[in-house]
Amino acid sequence: MSAPTKAPVCAQEKRMFSPEQLAFIDRQKIPRHVAIIMDGNRRWAKQKELPALMGHWEGAEGLTEIVRAASELGVETLTVYAFSTENWQRTDEEVEELMRLLEIYLVNNRNLMVEEGVRLDAIGDLSKFPKSVQETFQETKLATQKGRKINLVLAMNYGSRDELRRVFVRLLKEYEQKKWDPESITEEEIARYLDTTAWGDPDLLIRTSGEHRVSNFLLWQISYAELYITDVLWPEFDSKEFLRAVLSYQNRIRRLGV
């Protein structure tokens, strides 16, 4: 299956939001870190009577718009669930296509990320990806390292339980070496070992497609995140839908505990 031929929108070609739309936004209450479970690609394709893999291609195209929208609103970090540890259980054909899609996305959007100040990074265990995907990711990450407008963090071969397993392994190894007092291990200490330590916990978690579960995504980090669930399938989740999510977040009273 050939890749879609849409060309990336040039930087500064258009703004995502009108002054009228932005008038509803409180610039003092922008979520600093937004996480997204991008769900519904295959259902979207089924509704359109298209091959399931076309849903993934369309979903990848939509991510570019959401990164631009988040950046325009002033979001500092956008973390998206790109490939979970459970996704390896899909058919070999679908996994291969997802690997190819990821590689093409990183190549085709590299210059656009640089132009728009996007700094690319990742969480998860990338060592299980094909070497070409790992190399392409590192090349794009290096090219975007000077980006200061927004951090785009791809969760790749990521699962929160696997992340916590890796944290426990590191803590146990260091305990054996340093003979820590186990009672001295605090929540803050554990957080230092999480994949997301550089960006902190999300303020807002968005899930598309209407599913009411978090699917092994950032289980520790979303303890106090605001949840926004929409029935909109990911390929149809555009900048207007993202604005609705942020407005919903701003209309809530955030508090710790229940």
C-alpha cells in the first residue's frame, strides 16, 4: 500500500485558530503537558470502507495539525501514544505497516518540525524496533534538538507496566550497589526514574474514540491529570476538537485527592 501524497503544510502558512476562537482561552490556564491516546484509526477506516491500514495513515496526517494547534495555544509538551507494548500482538502485516508509517512520518515531517520549533523525543523501549526506524528516529531527534516551541514526545513500544518494571530493576540494582534504606525511597525519587522525568506529569489526558480506559498509558503520571474523553475518532480529531478539550480543562476546578 502506498503512502498518502499529502505534502506537509509549510510553516507560517496559516494559523490554527482565529482571534474569535482564542478569545475564549485563558492564557494563564493552558495545560503545560497534554497526553493523548490516539484511538479509532481502524474504526474510522472501517466506516469509510477502506483498508484498516489507511486509518493509520490518516491518523498520522492528523497528528501534524494537533502538534501545531497545541504549540499555538502554548502547550509546552505533547505526549502521544504512538505504539504500545501490546501492539506487537497485531498481525505481522499491520506491525510492518506501522513501522513503515513511523519511519515515513519522521522523514517527511523532519524539516517542518525544525521550522516550527518542535523538539522530538520518545518514551518507551525503542531497542525492539527495526534498526532503520531507530536510526531515522535518532536523526530526526538530532535535527530538532534546538526546537523551543513545543516538545513532541512519542510513546513508542511503551507500556506503563513495562516502564514501572524498568524503574524497579534500576532501583534494585542501585540498592544493591549503594545499600539504600528502603524507607528513604520517596514518590519524588521514583518519579526521577520514569521515562517522563524530563517533562513532568501531564495536566490533561485526552482519549479519542469514546473508550473509557487508559490502556496502560502513563499510569503513575496521570494520577491527578484531568481526563477528557471524546467519541470523535482520531483521524477526525482536528484543531477545533483539541480546542474543545482545552476549554473543558479550563472550566474545571483542579484539586488533589477526591
